[in-house]
Amino acid sequence: MRRLILGTLSFSVPALAQANGLLDAYHLAQQQDQTFQAAVHQRDASIQARPQAWAALLPQVNTTDYLQNDRLHVISAAGLSLGTASGQPSKLIEYYPTHSISLTLAQPLFNWPAFETVAQSNKAVAEAQASFRSAEQSLITRTASAYFAVLSAQDTLRADLDAQTSFKQQLEQAQKKFDVGLAAITDVRNAQASYDTSTATVIADRTAMDNAKRALSTIIGKPVDAIADLQTDIPLVAPNPAVPGDWSKAASQDNPDLMASFFASEVARKQVAIYRGQYLPTVALNGGLSRLSVHGDFGEDELDDYVNVTLTWNLFSGGMTTSQLRQSIATYKQDQAQYELERRTVDQNTRNDYEGVVSGIAGVKANKQAVISNQTSLEATLVGLRVGTRTEIDVLNSRQLLAAAQKSYYQSRYAYLNSFLALKQDAGRLGEDDLSEIDRLVAGTATPSPPISAGEATVPDNMQDAPATLPPPSLNH
């Protein structure tokens, strides 16, 4: 079967000497995230199915050491003179120890259920490895998503703090104009309402930011304070090839969740073969060596050894085997249905995430242009206010639109990166290298979280179309 190979994501930016924040968070998560640690232990436990299955086909050796001290009290015996003592018959009492030691060996020669159990264990180990691979990739996306959630919350808070400062300045200006009779009280009331609304928004933003930090700290196992920001502009590239079906085919071959579901159905299929094998006889080679030593008047010393071949055939067990077989067939069909559902889900997710990358590129560009346009609109509205063609309400609306555009722009970047990682995860090719490349887009120095010294909302100087220097996700290495 031809296997589609996905290329790696590479960012054409200078490599840094150390991790900038995102990769550091991932390394902490590898050690501290308890969901991932549980997956590690589950894998380690599951791979023991193979040696346990082989144990039933290997020689079984047992030894027994038996020591007993007996007292023989003979009251009467035919033909045996016990003598008399004081007119009463005497009693014969004999003490003698018994020592027995034995060694037995059993070697299965034919045991079809055991053979199938070995084959089943191989499938179970493969399922465990696929599930662990899924946990590894999930840790990457969960860490990145939680990290981006903190950055998004910080960006939102900064934008709303800037808007709050602007509304406060406008409220002060409206109040001064009203005091000298140059503005109506309605301008003051409108400015006050906008400022009060922005204050409530900032309070909600702080709560959202604290919640996002706690979610990240749950993964990395330590409190989150300062966190490095993402660069203002990031490279934007489309998947290559630009055919969703190719990505879907790659996912059908290598998606770890789909592979785990497939091997789970194979484990159930082998269980059917195990129960069918119980209708067949089992053959085993047995051997043993034992020695019995009895000391005393009735003592003996025996040495016994034997070798035999036994055939055991379960002819009837009350219908248990038949019932187990029917149950295993139903379970296998259930797992087949779950595998088909997983296949369809993976296909849907792959196509959705592909569209998420494509639409994410357009969304980032559109939101960036919206910030520029709203900044220009605000500047024009301020000029109009000075010449009397615009009102205070127009300025307030323009400031609100600019703040909303800024938040949408920053959030669209994280949505794009999350979709990119999700697409790689769908295809089963997400690794630490992908996270390392994104980490290069993170600023080298962590900045304290807001509150910050908020000023007038402005467009960053470098907010221009970023050159497409990022090699696209590709189906070729």
C-alpha cells in the first residue's frame, strides 16, 4: 500500500539558543501532566500482555517439599504380642518422620487458545502503542492550546485596557466641554456609559486570564505568571498539497486514534478465535520426579519418575463455551462499528482542520486589514469631531470597533496555529519539532501579564503583510 508522507512544518526565522516559552511549557508538561503520565503507565502495563501470553506456551516447572512427623499408636493388632504391664495390655507407640520432595514439568504441545492468545497479545501491544502515540500528540496540542489561551486572554485584556483608557480620556474631555458650555450633557452620559462598559469588560477579562493561567498550570504543574508573547506578525502558508482528500488518506493510514481503534477490533477478533479453540483438544507433555522417605520401624524409601503425554478434550461445559463464543462475536461486531465511526470522525476532523488552516489564513489577513481600517476610521472620526461633522457618539463607536478588531486579529492568529497543529495531529505526524518551530515565533523574553500602562490604541508599526516565508505543510518530506 502506498503511504502518504507528510512534510514537517518549518519556520524561516532565525533559530534561537533556547526555548522561548512554549517549548519550555511542553517540556514541563511531559513531566508534570497527569493525563500524560497516566498514559505512560497504561502503556507500560499493556505491553505486559505479550510475555503473559507466551508464558502459557513455555514449560511450567514446579517443586514440592513435604515434611511430616507421624505418631503411630497401636492399641491392638492380630498376631502381635504387645506384652503386659500391671495386668493391662501395653500399647505400641511409634514416631517416624516422613519427607517427600517432587519436581514436575509440563510442556504444552498443542493448545490452540494459547496460540491465539499470543497473537492477540501482539494486537493488544500495538493498540497500546497507538494509544500512547495519541497521548503524546494530544499533549502537544493541549499544551499549545492552553498556552495560546493565556496569550489570547492577555491580548484581549490589553486591547480592552487601551479602550478603557481611551474612553476615560474622552469622558474627561466631554466633561470639560460640558463645564464650559461647549458640549451637551448627552455627550457626557454617552462617554460615561462607554467607560463603565469597558470597565466591566476589563474585570471579566482579568477573570478569563486568571482562568486560562490556571488551566495551563494544571498541565505544566507550576503556577503561571510571566509568559512570552507571540510575535505580532507570523508567517501564513496554506497546506500542500491543496487537496483535502490527500490529507484524509494520510490520516486514514497514520492517525493514532484510528490505529488504536483498528487494533482494538483485532483484539476482539482474536478473542473469537480463542473461544473457538476451546472446542479443540489440548496436548501436553508431562514429567515428574519424586522421592518419599519414611523413617522408623515402618519406614520406606521410594524414588519415582515418570513421563507422559496427556490429551484433554472439553466435551461439554454446560454451554459456557458456546455462550462465550456468541458474546465474543457480538463484541467484535461492536468494535468494528466503533472503528468505522472513528474512521468517519477522523476523516471529518481532518477535512475540518484543513479548512480551518485555509480559512484561518484568510481570517488573519482580513482581521489585520480590519484593524488598519478601523484605526484609519477612528483618526478620520476624530478629525470630523474637531471640524463639527462627527459627534462624540461616532468617536465612541469607532473606538469600540477598533478594540473589537484588535481582539479579533490576535485571536485569529491563535486559531490558525491551533488548526495547523490539529491538522498535523489528524495525519499522525505531529511531533516536538512542530512545536519547536512555532516556539521560534514566540518573543524571547516573557512579559508580565496585564495590568499594563495602557495608552491610546494604535496599530503596531510592523503590521504589514508578512512575507510568506513559512514552508507549507506538505505531503512530501
